[in-house]
Amino acid sequence: MSNLAINGGLRVRENFLSLQIPYLGEEEIRAVVTSMKSMELGGDGPKGRELEKIMENYLGLKYAFLVTSGTSALEISMMVAGVGQGDEVILPSFAFVSAANVVLRQGARPVFVEIEKDTFNIDPESFLKAITPETKAVIVIHYAGHACRMEDILKIADEHDILVVEDAAHAIGAKYNVSYLGTLGRMGCFSFHQTKNIICGEGGAIVTNNEDIAKKIEIIREKGTNRSSFLRGERDKYTWMDIGGSYVLSDLLAAILIEQFQKLEAINKMRRRNALTLTEKLKDFQDKIILPVEKEYAKSNWSLYSIRVKNKERRDWFIEALKAEGIGATFHFIPLHSSPYGKNALGCKEDDLLITEEVSQSLVRLPLFAQMTEGDLDDIARAVKKILPFI
Ligand SMILES: Cc1ncc(COP(=O)(O)O)c(C=O)c1O
């Protein structure tokens, strides 16, 4: 399993440790060349089909569809769910902006709820309290690849007839107890963007076990046509069946992603080792920082490594000081409810969700990727130790 960041043209660092570097190797380069030579670059080609089968087998479910991004997967999920005007969709405010956009694009209302202070995932109690007769769906986000409390969420959703969509953009290969994330709700949405554990630049997938939902996805993602069935030789022409979009992933990108899938378990294992080692190195500083958790029901894929600083007034200074020490660090997410759009267009107020505000204002992401060395991890710990007395 080769790794360009160490063996080839890319450098992991030059006096600066990046936040995130994908694990790409010669295998991906060969796959691109082979794919180019085959002249099969469109969507739903042999590589895409092969990868969908790989995903279905890996996740242990019936239907996986490759799409152009995690955002596309979420968009399709809302269309399939029939979310529309007058409907409400519950989601945490501490989320990537796509989860709210896809609700608004359907003419529905996003209802933002609280997260848990330790996992940064949707708080089931807050979800329950936000339910109204208009609630049609909930989008749960497995932050950093750490599972949400799915049993509680599924029970509440079931009792109130609410459809569950998992935003598993961070979560490929991560588990809730024995089940892979993305397979527990009615639909699961993955991202293979450059920043994720396995990547193809821009890409995603939407998965389900439900045949009716699968039929709808297949049509929506092919511009609302039954072209997929035509390509399988089930009909002699294809036609317009429903409203849809152009969501099919290029076979060139599927070829890269097939190689990445072969490395998934190894990549996640290296990320786990690095995350746990970093936690060990930072454990003496817990008077000033709060380290990430992994609950007993979760097996994280450590898609991100986020700590919180107890003195949030010094958070931005802390990030700048880390960068000055050669350590890439950042923060996210600006909560959706207190973003300019949340406040100006949706009428949300900053103090609507206090835990979300607290987490967002104190969070710091530290570098974490598969090919980090013990020396890289030591450098992070050294920089943190040097800077902490000043916050
Ligand atoms: C939680 C979450 N959901 C969805 C997305 C959207 O994925 P994509 O960039 O593939 O559209 C992201 C992107 O980073 C994300 O972090």
C-alpha cells in the first residue's frame, strides 16, 4: 500500500504540519490512467458499478449509489423523503451547512436543536422536544465519525413517524455497536471529499436498505429519468419519470475510490492509533483542555481530532499560536442558528442554543491523518504544552 505523501512528490510537512492530508498512492495513479485509457469516464460505468457493489458488501446493505458529493446525497435524501413546503426537518445547529441548505431548497423549514457537550452530536432530548405535527424528518450528523445515540434517536423517530437521514459524511467505516454508520437510518449519506478519510476529490454516496427508496434515488440522481434501468438492458429507451438532477459520479473518480476502499480499514486503523496516541500525549493538560471522547457504543473512524479549550476567550489566540509553532489548527462549525443566514433569514437568535455556542466557541481541531509519525504527534504535544500556560 503506497503513500505519496511520504514516498512521492507530496511532502507531509516543511516546518508545518498540515491539518489533514489524504492517503493516496501509486495505485490511485494507475487506476486513473487505466480508467482514462478505457474511455469510460461518464457515470454508471463499470468502475461505478464495481464500487457500488463493494460498498454494499462492506456496509452489509442492499443499495449504494455513488453521487457527486455528500451534499448531493443529502439533497437527494430530502427529495426522496418528499420533504416540502409546510414541513419541518430537525437537525443540530452544529452541522455542516449542506444539511440546512437541502431542507430549505425543498421549501421546508430547518429546526435547529442542541448537541451533547462531549460528542458534539445531536442531543436526543432536544430532538424530542422540537417535534411538532409538521416534523417530517431528522438529519443526524455523526461528528468526526463518532456515532450519535442511534437507539434513542430511532426510537423517538419511530414513535413519531419521522424519517431518519444519517449525515455520515465523516463516518465511513465507523460503527454504532456492531452496525456501520450510515446503515441505521432510512438513508445514509457519505462524502468522499478531499478532506475525508477516503477520497476521490469530490464525491459521495447515498445508501439504503429500502427497495422503494432505492428506486426513487436511482431516478432522481439520473436527471429524473430511468436511464439506469436502460443501461442495465431492462428497457430499449429511457425517459423522464420525475424531477431530478445530475448527480452521478464520474467513473474516473470511482476508479480512484475503488483503490481508496481497499485501504479504508488500514487508513482508519492508522488514524485510530494516531488519535489515541495524541490523547495519551495530551492527557496531562486536562486542566486547560478537554480531550475527545469515544463512548462505549461507538467505534469512531477518527475523521477529525477536536479538543476544546476551557478558556474560550483565548481560543482564537491558541489557534494562531499553534500555527506559529508549525501546527495546522482550525475551528468549525459556526453554528447554523447564529450564522448570518440563520439570524437574518431564519430569525434565529444566538442564545437559542447555548451548548452549541459554547462548543463552537471553544473547539480547536488539531492535525490528524493516517501517515503521521510519532515525531509529528510529539510536535503537537510540545506546541500545546508550550502555549497552554498563556491561555
Ligand atoms: C458533516 C458534513 N456533511 C456533509 C458534508 C458535505 O459533503 P461534500 O463536501 O462532499 O458535499 C460535509 C463536508 O465536509 C460535512 O462535513
